[in-house]
Amino acid sequence: MNMTVEQIADEALSLPSEARALLADRLVESLDPVEDGYIRQLWVTEALRRRDDVRHGRVKTISSEEGLVRVRQAVSR
């Protein structure tokens, strides 16, 4: 039986949360370590860029309280 990625995802999302977490762990562990290192480096580069943006005043920071308010508003829409 050939299932599409969408069908597999639908099936996986119907599992209990503990089973989904175990599946997610197995999928992440199955990734190519070389690719994983590349992805980690991309995230490091992004984190440093964001840090520098804050340090040089290119972005305005907000408090964690304000951030949570904004996330809750976005999620409730």
C-alpha cells in the first residue's frame, strides 16, 4: 500500500500525543547527520544575525509579557 506524505501525516496526527512524540523522535534521529550539521549551522548563523540586529538597534525588542500577549492574540484568531 502506497501512502502519500499527507496521508501518513494525517494518520500520525491521529495518534495519542505520547505516540506522536515518539514518532517525531524517531524521524529526527533518522535524518542524515551531515544534513543535520548543515541545518544547525544555518540556525547558528540566524541566531547570530538576530543577536546583532538587537545589539545594533535594527529591531525593537519587547518584554516577554508583551510577546506572550501577542502570541495568544495570534493563536486565538
